[in-house]
Amino acid sequence: TATGTITISDIDGDDTPTFADTTEAGTYGSLELVNGSWTYTLDQSAVQNLDAGDQVTDTITLTASDNTQQDIVITITGTDDDPDVSGEFVGSVTEGNEGDPPVTATGTIAISDIDGDDAPSFADTTETGTYGSIELVDGTWTYTLDQSAVQDLDAGDQVTDTITLTASDNTQQDIVITITGSEDAPDVSGEFVGSVTEGNIGDAPVTATGTITISDVDGDNSPTFANTTETGTYGSLELVNGDWTYTLNQA
């Protein structure tokens, strides 16, 4: 608002003009006069296209009871308005296994500025986050998860990846991706086949050997193969500390 006072007098003895209480609309706001005090209230919606430093004037005329008129002139100075960023700024993906088809989340982003000569934009770009990357093309963003970066997540675990996009006027907008972990298949390695040759009953034992280990990239899983002896159709297999020995039953 802007405020001021206004009075009127006439030296002619029988004239007593006055400014009556009133509310008058201008181009960019309105002026209320009460008991000789006026208050101008700016209508912000009418001046949002002003750039920083731009000036316009709003002239409102008050008329006294004797038809004397007085202009009230308000100078309005523009400021740099915040741009408006719209679109989708969050997404979600679920962890898979390395080698799976790409897991993505998508959305759009746009920017506008009501100041008259401002036309900011988000340029095409590729930005890398902690667990993946975002590619922005023509206002559409695609987040692609890097499976190798999230394999230690357990089922239901969640982490977020925040990637910041910057417009031509340096306005920044975060894109936040929520990543949910899943139960990864453990990795079993070693030798899983062997061969033996039949002999005669009473011969020295005929054996085949190998190793077996298991690991799980999920953070709190540490599976193991316990020592055991298992019987097959033609022999038995003994596992000790990850080393297996198959012994043929010649009988």
C-alpha cells in the first residue's frame, strides 16, 4: 500500500467543499479515501509482467463536492518475479539384478516466467546421481537405475537419489527418485560336475573333488553351505569347509 492525506478549503465565506469517503479503482490497484486519508492498494495480479526496475504509474482522480478534482499518482516499480517450475519431480524404481533390462522412471519439467522479457528453459542434458542417471530431452526426463549400485539393498530397503536440474536463469529443481530393494538371488560358484571310473570291489576309493561357495550381495545376508555328507545313487558326497569329495560305491 501507499498512503496520504487530502483536504480542500475555499476562501469564499459560504463555500465548504469536502472530499467524501470513497473507493476508486485504478489501472493497477484501488484507492480508498476515509476522513481525508487515502490508502492505495496494489493489485499484484495486474503487474506481474513487470521486470525488475520497470515502472508504471496509476492515476486515480478524486472529486470534491464542488467538482474540484485532484489526481493521486502512484508509481509502481517492478521486481524480478520467481519463475514457475511445473511437472513431475518424483519417481520410483525397484532394484533388479545386473543384466536385467533397464529400470526407469519418467516425468516432465517446464519453466515459465511472467516477467515480460524472461524466457528461461531447461536445456537437454544428462546428469549423474548416486544410484543412476537422468537424461532430459525436450522437457521429458528419464531416470535409469544403475543396478550395480544398489545390489546390496535387501527386500523392502529404500534409498533416494536426488538429481538437480538447472535452468538457463539458474533456477534449480530437484528430481527425487525412490529406489526400493528386492531379494537378490545368491551367487553360487565352484565346480559342479566331476567324473569317476568304475573299478572293482575292494579297490582303493575312486573319488572326484571340487569346491562350492555361496554369496549374496544383499547387505545383511551371508548364506553358507554347512559341512554335510549326502548319499546319491552310486556313491556319496562329503562337503567339508566348501570342498566336496564324491566317493564311488563300487558295489
